[in-house]
Amino acid sequence: MINTLDQKYEKLPFIRKVLYGVGDSSFSTLFTIVAFLYLFFLTDVVGLKPSLAGAVLLILKGWDSITDPMVGFLSDRTKSRWGRRRPFMLFGIVPCGIFFALIWQTYPSISSDNQILLFVVYALLNLVFWTFFTTAAIPYAALAPELTLDYDDRTTLVSTRMFFSIVFGLFAAVIPFTILDLYPNKETGFGMLGIFVGIFAVFPVLITFFGTKERPEFQNQVSLPFFTSVKETLKNKPFRVAMIIFLLSWMTVDIIGAVFIYYILYCVGYTSSVLEILFGTMFITATFFLPVWVYVSKKIGKKLTYVYGMAFWAVVMTLLFFLPQGAPFLTLVILSFFAGIGLSTAHLLPWTMIIDCVDYDELITGTRREGMFTGFTLFLQKFASAISLFLLGIFLELFGYMPNMIQPKTSIFAIKLLLGPIPAFFLTLSIIVTFFYPITKEKYKEIRNTLDKKERVAI
């Protein structure tokens, strides 16, 4: 049988994929640095208790639960000469960069003994930063389903975006230590890190703004009222399943990223300088395996590809739990390489599943609401990061963690547990949930064919 979808939908030119994908350099860099280093910054530099440090990010999620869907909803309804999404990107990214710089500053006038005031200051700064992050990031991600309607081309588009996401995630994991080493104390180093990265983050989004175009036919569609849109989004069964997969995989990414520095310093006994090599190995591997997973996905489907990748990653993380103090550095490098293979899958497949849910939703509701779906997805990503860091803070405090000191056995055991068995458990859960995701390649073709018939009748 001839694949009518492959005949009808034009492939997006490669340069357009690149111009779109480069925008994620900003969001990946900002998000990764916060996920990997912010808990450590708050506990070991600012001086907040671990539980309060985790709570700084956790309390913001109540606010995000409102702003993320709302920004998505507003971008779905926006009509302008620049389209629905691009104006938000343009006007959100500059203040986002400014407040990113501010959340990494220390404020000597506030004593570390005044824990409540420190907590309030950093919570408020983060609230403003994440609001502008949302304003730029959700419309950016919502562009993807509009740029191409071809099933496999979408996987390639997301792969291009994730190439930039992983590469700049690598820079975000490695470059901060280079910057910190340039300054005599951690307070100055982290402050300059925030300034440099905040300035950088503005430019990739501007490249995407000027390098992409939106489909005018989608801008002319009638939108649902806000609460109806929220209700219909959450009624979408494939999306509910995809959200759980996304949440579990990103909680794993955030836990590993945040705990790794504690693991290296206190469990295996190396200095933080080796993190550049280990994170570099992990992210470079993830980058090179993106096209491999794209190829495998085209052959066996997104679901099985995700299952194989997550199962492999779960085994690797479990092995880290058993490494002793002073384990050979080569062993750490090899395990980081294998972890990068799984990390690549986590970046690629959940996003492509969510994108396909937009077309399913259009079939049910008659409207395209990429912004609303992206709003809920980005909220989940930030929620995964916040809940992970909050639980990490609580966990470390309960097991006796003390900053900048030799750790008791209970604290070392907790850190190992957080890096190995707990991520493996989340990955196993995500594998189980994946089998309930209903949109296969064949199902997607049926959805698009039905939508095409409706469009022809309407014309």
C-alpha cells in the first residue's frame, strides 16, 4: 500500500530544522545549570539548609502550574504579524537572561543565620526568572508540531533540537567549572557564571525567531476558552500517558544531574574537576547516539526504542551504586559513556510522543492547541526538576549531610541510593507506562488521513 502521508507532507528543509533547533541551546543551558548546580549553590555557597534550598524551587511549582498552561493558552490565541509563538520568544528571553544572572548572586547584607530571609529572597528571584523562562520556552517548544506534519520528519526535527539541547547541556555541565576556577572564591565565581550565561542565552532564541516561520492557517483557527482547553487537554488519554513517561524520565535526569557532584566528591573521593570529563563523556555520547535512536525508532517504533534505551540506562545507574571509595577513574568514564546512551533516549522519545498527541487532540476537539500541550509539558519538566531537588534536600538532611565536610556513612549511603537504585526505579516505571501509549506510526497515519478528509470537506 502506498503511504499517502509520505507523499503529501513535505520534509522540512534541513536548514530550517537547524534554525529551529538552535533555540533550545538557550533553554537547555539555563535549565541544565540550575538542575545540576543550583542545589549545591544554595547549600554550599549561600548557606541555606538543604530542606529550605530544595523548597526554594518546590514552592515555585504552584506558580508554574498557573503560568505554564496560561502562556501556552495565550500563545494559541495570539494573532500577530510574527505569528502566534514568536512574539513571546522575542519579548521573554531578555528579561529571562537578566534574572538568571540575579539568582546566582550572593547578597552579603543578608546573614546566613537569617535562613527565612535568604529563603524569601531566592524564592522571589526564582519566581521572576522562571516566569520569563516560561514566556519564551513554551511558545518555542510549541512551534515544533506546526513546522512539519510528517511522522518521521517530526522525529528528525526533535532530534535536531535535541542535538543542540544535549550539546549545550554538555557545555552547561562542563563550562561552569572552568568559569568557577577563574575566580578566587565561589561567591564571585557563581555570580560571574550567572552573568555570562544570562547574556549568552539571549542570542540562540533570537536566531530561531528570525529563522523560522509559522503556518498562517493555524493562526486563523478558533481557540477554546481557557478552562475548556485545560479540561480537554487533560482528557487526552495519549497525552496523559506521555506526560507520565516524560515526568519519570526527566525526574531521573534531574536527580542524576544534581546528585552527581555529591557522588564524586564524597562517595568515590575525586575532586570536582573530574566532572568536566565525566559530564563531557556522558553528553558527547548522548549527542552521537541521537541519530542512532532516530534510525532505530523508524525501524521498530518509538515505544520499543524508548523501552530498550531506558532498560539499558537503568542497569548502568544500578552499577554506580556498587562502586567503592577510590574506584578507578576509567571505570567512571566507561559508565558515564554508557549512561550517555540512555540519556540520549530520554531527550528524544518523550518529546516526539507528546508532539503526536497534538494531532490526536485536533481530531477530537477540532482545534490545534500546541501551546497548551507544551505548557503542561514544560510545567512537568520544571516540576520534575523542583520535586527532585526538594526531595534531594530532604533526603540529604535526614541522612546527616553536612556541607564541605567528610560525610558519615549514612550520608554516603543516601547519595549512592539517590544516584543508583532510585533513578533505576523511575526508569523501570516509565518502561511499564510506555506500553500504554496508544499512538503508533500506523495510528498516526489514520489520524492524519481523517484530519485531511475533514479539511477537504471544509474547503
